[in-house]
Amino acid sequence: MTKNLILASAFSIVTFAVSYAQQASDPCNAGFLPGNCVENSVTVSNSDDNSGVINPTDENGVGCNSIGSDLTAGTIGSSSGAQDKDIWFQTTVDANGEVSVYAAGSDPVLGIYSSPTNNCNNLVLESCDDDGGTSLDALATASGLTPGETVWIRVWDYNGGTGTYTIAASGGTPPANDDCVLAEPLADGVSESGTTYCATAEIGDYNDCELNTENNVWYTFTTTSDGDITVSIDAVDCFGSGAGVDVSVFYGTCATSFASYGCTAISAGGSGSVPTFTGPAGTYYVMVDGDNSGGATALCDFDIVYDFVGCNADAGTNITAPVINACAGVDVNVETLLPVNTSLGSDPCIGWGFWVKDDPLGVFAGMTNIGDLPTGNNPAGAGGDPNYAGVWTSVDEPLANGPVAVLPNEANGVTYYVAPVTLSNCQTGEITTSCFDIGTVTEVYFNPEITYTQLIECDAAGPPPTTQVTFVISGGLPSVDGSNFTVTPNAGNSAGALLNGSAVSATIGEGGTLVVTGITDGESVDITITDGAGCTRVITISNIDATAYCPPGCAADAGITTTNQNGDGVTSANNGTSGGPFTLCWGDDYTTVASGFTLPDDNTGGGSPREILVIYTCPPSNPDPFSDPCFSGVAYTGSSWADVNDGALITLLTDPTPGGFGLTLTDNQIWFVATTVDWVSNAPGGGWDIDADGDGCFDTGVPNNIQYLNEITFSVVDNCDGPEFTINGGSPEFYPTNSYIITETGGGDLVNNIGVGDGDSFGLEGIEDGQTYNIDVMDPNGCMLNITGTYNYTAPNPSVNNLATEFCLGDAVDNFTATPTPGGITSGTIVGSNVTDNGNGTGSFNPLAVGTHDIIYNFDNGEGCVYSDTLAVTVHQVPALGSITNPSICFGETITLSSYVPGEANGVAGIGTWYNGTDNTGGLAPGGAFTPSNGAEYYYEYVTTAGSCSEGQVLTIEVLPALTGTVSNTICFEDAGIVVNGTTYDASNPTGTEVITNVGPNNCDSTVTINLNVLPVKTGTVSNTICFEDA
């Protein structure tokens, strides 16, 4: 195990539950954190005095380090100068003798102190860091300490500010699934919560996406069948500026034999998955590791889930013999027991796949990985098997599908691995990548057909006469590996006949000659040809009439015929031999010469006996040319012939119009047979006669087979994904099992260039408009074609038009167009959130959700290419203003509109402005204090910084009228008077004006006029007469 971490994060960012640390503003009063591997809150506040501990930039030679440098980072002042604020707490050293602290926030700085005397007044700085974490996060680590020792952690701000942080101490218990062997089981489709907090990296951990591991945790699940697996992570919530997590999927056994199925990095705040893969049944492990790409290991919470789509496809048990040598003309029976197909696809069935093991004749020229066994991947899919030749579809060979199938014999010399395969579409041979199975293989060799030509001629004139038959034997295994044929006589063979001089057997190579001699008149040739594959060909020629071939007294002998070829054709290896075949490439030339012949007696006039070269349209089979169906009646009246394959001779022979001969040829083949004739006219253009005198004395030689291949030609169509070439001619035109070898020497990548036959097409991808190409095409006979040209294709340029890119939430639906407009073979689709595709190149967008929306137009040109245009549209949040309470003010009072700004509830940044009137057209309202009129209206508009989305409120002001009053009292001159607003009004002060504040429900001022009516002192006289003593 490696280190645990102490963690800190700005409180305003992290939403975890926290415990509050027992912090202090000096080390001697600092307490321990309440818990390990949990977050604890610490705060640097204005009330925290500086501890006075020496500035860490000067102590112990340690200093505070920024990422990648030794710059001094931050200062907390000195004991003699200004002091920044710092706080302290304690923790203990873990079992590894290490302490680490991770702090996140505005720009924290961390110091780790120890004390050799375990005294808070005797501290030594062990480590200090400013930006060692991600971004401005700090990561300080001290090692080499005593396990269990108390250390002090100091926290301050780089800029001397304040802030609240969360702290987690080392030494806590790692998650239960910290080690691979303790991996937490997952259930299919069930999300589980996990964390990398306090996780460790054990020895032997496999690397993640960054080729390292830091703090990984493990999960496991088991599948019971092959299927598609997706592992997803979401709700990634990381400490501070942590980058995210790396997710790796493995198959195998912990710490011994893991196979990786990929790794995906998922950013903090995001979600993602390891790309879906098709995996075998078995146990899988998922490693989730903190991403350290930001400079420090990320500590994250997350949710994890896996989804499995199982596949029960089973190709069954192949009970066919492990090795089959299939002779020409004999189909191959195969069988698999108890297959299961998942019915995925439109026409599921069991098919039989072919992988090329050996191809000595070049049938699959250009194919790679020949000889490889099936990998188990979809052989026809991406990353499949390059030597996969395909399957017989139910359209081409209905009997070649199903658990019990009959495979047609190809007789092409190819050895295949053949295995049952679950197909999703029997008609096309489709294999669904997500669910398929391949059974065990059977090795099948398709032996070429054993072929021969024959010539019957006189052996000995006798009496009694005997005949001989000359055979040229080809094909079979010798044509593949150069081995030999063995020829043996059967019971019906002429008793005295010899096979190349032997009465028992003869050994013949490919294209070799067998001469059966001493065939008694009226008897037969009955022989068997056997090759090394055990394949046989029985030849029976019954009741040969020797007298027909050996007329009495006839010395005619056609001699030996040899042919020499010059040019590209590989059959030039036969030069100087008799028989051939000689297959001519376009432009090849050759000569055919008869020599050593003996002519019959000259018994006629007007001409002379001669050796000529008679043309047959198929191998001769009758001693009498006129009774042979292959005899054309056309000959070159000389003993040697030279020609060039330019099409002229074949045209002359096949042209049915006057001047031509109107022959029907098979695959442009002719057989020259040297023949002695009695008479050839001495006149130019004269005729010839084999047996002009009717004595039956003539002779024919061994046929020399000449084949004129047509010129290899091409046509090209410039498609959207590159030029497509169609090839015709050469040997594949006449031999369907042949294919061209195609190589490119210019730019681009060839596609579908394996197994291309006559009339088939291949493509060239990866080239640009105007780029040239250079391609060589060669057939198995060595015939060549060089293709050069320039690719010309102007790709369509799809575009989303007439759509705004900035919206406010709730704006009206916006209609737009997409070009090119689809129609005909082309089609177009418009996709995106809150998008409606009208299907005709038009659409609409409804801004119902805040965020960036991709409007994508996919244009399919009908040629298999899709072109796309993406328009990013942003929908901005609109402001939500609180309500405004319309004020009532007293007459003459002033008002400031800024006091009535409504709150904005959605938290979107913006600027508010006051306008005169009920909208933003009345001009700016007064900015300071002013005296409004009664009923005045002012409009407050809040416009967001992003998107200029707006919301407004109207403020209506009620101005209460001025309050006035009059006090008109009548008092006597000597009365005490009245008091108004603290002023006494009496006879000496009968009038005046007073302003009385806070009167009435609106507390407005009132003006009172005092006007007292003071009555004057009244006087009078009493004149009475009284007695002196009266009272």
C-alpha cells in the first residue's frame, strides 16, 4: 500500500457532509480533526490573528514551492512585520511515516510542521506547498516521519485573504473494495455509488489511461454467455479542482493474467463509459482510479453501472471429419449438432464460413493472413479475419446452409478452414457483430479436376496393325504441389498394351505425356489416373479400329509439334513442349512448328502433299478428322505458324459474316493439330485435302492448345468515397475461380480488392478530389494492366441555414432550412434536441431547454456516403425578477430608483437599467434622488450578459397630497393659550405656522396655520348707593 491523503476543499464548491475541525489561530491551541478520511471544515477568518510562527519562506531551507519551480509562494509576514491570518490543526503520521494535505479554494498555502520535542512551541517546517495540486490547489506531503507522531498543519491564503476549507486526515480506513481481490460485485443494470477517497494503489496494479495508478478501487461482475458489455460512470464529483477518474475494464484473474478491454477518462462533473465491446462469458474487473492529469491525484465520488446484452448464439458441435480431401465433382457434406441461433437479423440461419488456409494457385491473390485460424471475432467485421473468404448464401447455394449442409465442390486447389457460423441474414451472409458464434473448423481441400487430351495414331502397320494413344495429363494435386500422377491399367485394357513402356504403371508429372502402345486391333484402352490426394480419373476408349489408323503401306507421320510463347503469360514455361496449354496475355506472341514429319505419297496433280496445321475447336477425339465434332475445316497450310494476341485471329475465326469463318470457340481456345495431307493447291488461296486419293494414308500429331485471353480493361466511376473500378478480361474472364492481384503504387487505400473476378469491382479510398492514382492489376496468368488517372468528385456541402444561434429560454419556435435539399436517391435527416424534422430539408427548433444544442443535418447522397453539418445553438437562461411593491411617498419627498431594484432568482449575470415609462423606449430614468410626480411610472429592465435575455418590471409611484390645517380658537386676553408643536400660542403670540412631522398613516408632514382670536379685557361702572354699615 502507498500513502493516504489529507484533503481540503473550498466549502462553497463541495456539497459533501462535513465535520468541523478543532482549529485554532496558534499551534498550541489547535485540536485534532474529528475524523480521518472524511471532510472537516476549517475557516480562516478576520478574527484569526497571526500565530507569529516564523515565515515558512525562511525556515529550515524548505520554503513553499509552486508547480515545477522553486518560487517562493505566499507569505504570512514575519514576527516583526505585518501578519497575515493563519489557522492550525493537528493530525498524526500514518503507518508509512507520511502525511499529505490537499487544499482547494481561492489560492491556499499549506505547511506541515513536526516537533522533535513534541512541543507546540518548538516546531520544524517539514513541507510547504502552494500550487502542487491541480490548478491553484495545494498539495503538501511530508515523509520519513515517525508513524503515530503528532504533526501540525498550517493553512493560510496566498494573498492574505480569508476562506473556509474542508480537511481530511490521513490514516483513515480505505474503501472496502480498495484491492482487486476485494472487488465489489455489481449487478447488471444496478447503479452503485463509489469513492476514491483514501483509496490506495497496491503492488501489481494494472495501469490506467495515464499508464499509472494512484488511488484505485475495484468492482467485478460475471457474465454467463458472450455478449455486449458497457461500463458507465456518472455523477463524478471530485474534490477541489480534481480532474476526474480513469475507468479500466479487465478480463481474467487479479494480479496474474488480465486482458484489457479499454480505458476511458471521465472528467469531473461529467459522465461517460468504456466503449461497448463484445466479450466472452466470464468474470470481469473494473478499476476506477483517480486521474492525476491535472498534477495531483483526483479524489472523487461517482456512480457506476454495467449493462450486459447477452448472446446465446451457438454454432453447435461440428461433427464433420477434421480433414477432407474433396475430389473434383464431389460435393462436401458437413454437419453440426445442436446449434442455437438468436434470431438476430432478418433471415437467421447456420452458415458455413470459409477461411483460406493455403492458396498455391493464387485464387485469392493479394489476401493476407492466409493460414490463420479463425480469431473468434466477426470475420467480416472491423478488426475481423483478413483470410475470411465468406459463406455460401442461401441465394447462391441453398443446400450449403443449415446444420446439415452440402458444400459445392470448388476444384480450385484451395485448402480452407470451414466452420459453422451463426448468420443473421442467410440471403446475404451477414454476421451480426453483437451476437454470433463460430464453431470448430474442418480442413477441406478442393482438388482441381484431372484433365487430359488424347491422340490416337498408328503404332505399327503390322500385320496385324496396332495403335497407340498419346495422353497429355494435367490438373489434380500435381497442378497444386508439383507431385506426380500414377497411371495403372484396368481389366479392360488391351492385354499387350504398355504404359510408357511398362505393363504395370507409369508415373507422369503435371502436363506430362503418357503413351499407351501396342493396342491390338479391336481392343480398348482402360486406365486409371490417380494423384497424391487419392483422386482418380478413369479413361476408357473402347474397340479401337487399328485398320482405320494404319492403312496398309502408309508411311505418313505427322512428327512432333512444338510451341514457344513470348510475353507476360506464365504459360511460357511450357515453351518447346508439345500440347500446352499456352495461355496468351494480350500482346503475347508465339510460334507453333511441326518437325520430323513424313508426308504421304504424291498421288495427285495440281498440288502436292504437305504438313499443315489444322484448327480444332476442342480436343480431337476421333481418328477421322471429318468425323470429329471439334474439326473446324480451317487450317494454316504450312508447318509453322506465328501470331500475336491482338484479337485479329479470334475475330477472323468467329466472325460469321462473309470473310470470317463463323466458328464457335470456348474461352477463345483453339487446338493446332499437325496433319499430313495428300494435296494442297499450288494456287494462291487454293484448298487442301487430307485424303485426296482415298487411300486412307494420313497422320495427325499431338494437339497444341492455344488460348487467347482478352485484354484486361477497366472502367471507373468517381464515387463519393473514392473511385470505383470494374475489371474485365484476362484469365478471370474464362476461369471464375481466378482473381486479379491488385496493388496500388500511388495514394489511397484499396478496398474490396481481394477475390476480384471478371466484371467485379474494387474501390480506392482516402484520396482527395484532384489527386492522381496508380494501380497495377495482374491476373494469375501474369497478364498486366496499369491504371492511372485523377479522382474527380465534388462532395456536397451540407448546411443548416436561416437559424439563429442564440436564443433565450421560451423564445418562439424558429424555422430553418437544410441544403442540399433531399430528393431522388438522396435523403436527409435533421437531428437534435427539441428539433422537428419536416422530412423535406426543413425543420424547426424550439428553445425549451437551457444549454448548447447541436443541430445536425445528415445528407445521404445515395451512394453510401453521408455528409454532415453541425450548427451549435445556445439557449440562454432568462432572468426571473422578483415582484416590486409600488411605493407611496409624501408630497415633495425625493426617491432613488436603485432602492427598488427587484431580485433576480435564476442566478444569471446581467445588467439592470431604469427607464421612464412602462418599457425601455422612454429614455433613461433619473439616476439619483429626485422628486416624482404622482402616478409616475418607471420600467426596470434586466438584460443578461449571455444572450441578452431580458425581463422587466414597472414601478408606479403614488405621491400623497400635502396635508394642511388651521387652528382658529377664541381665547380671552388673560387665558393661558394653546401649545402647538411645542410652541405656545396666547394673547401675546396669537398667530403662526407650524410643520408637524409623521402625521397620518403615511407619516407625512402637515402644515398647520394658527390664528387665535384674543378677546380684549372688558371694563364697566357700578354705581350703587349703600349704607355705611352695609355688607
